[in-house]
Amino acid sequence: MSENRTVSIMLFVLGLFLIAVGIGLSTVTQTVTRYRNYYGFQIPYQETIQPYAGVGMVMVIFGIIVLIGAFIKTRSKKTVTVKMEMPKTEQI
């Protein structure tokens, strides 16, 4: 396996990993308790937040860019084909 192909495969796997981790981080939720002040009384309420949604989306976008780069790197290398022909001999 040539070095260019190995780099392309590693970039492809890295892109898939970044996309998977980014989606995982985007779906993490956390329930926090906050308090509202009504006429001097503090009333607790729960709110669900996604603390890592921004980081996850950045990782997904970066993973897509890496995948596109790996695809372009694989397609852009020029292949050289060597065609060998045997000389024809005449039969007596």
C-alpha cells in the first residue's frame, strides 16, 4: 500500500471519528435547577440544557471537511499505467 493511500485512509477514519464524537457531544443533555423570584419567593424549576452542542457541531463540520479532503486526496493522485506488449513472432 502506498504512502498516499495510507494517509487518505487515516484522514477518512479521522473524519468519521470526528463526526461520531461531534454527534455524541451534541446530544448530551444536562438538567439544571434554577430559581425564579415571584413576589419575594424563590420558586425552583428544572431546565434541560445542552452544554456541548457548540463544540459538537464544530467537530462535525471539521470532520466533514477532513472527509472531503481525504476524498479529494484519493481522487487527485495521478496514476501511471504501463502497458507492455510482447513482440509477435512469425511462425514458420
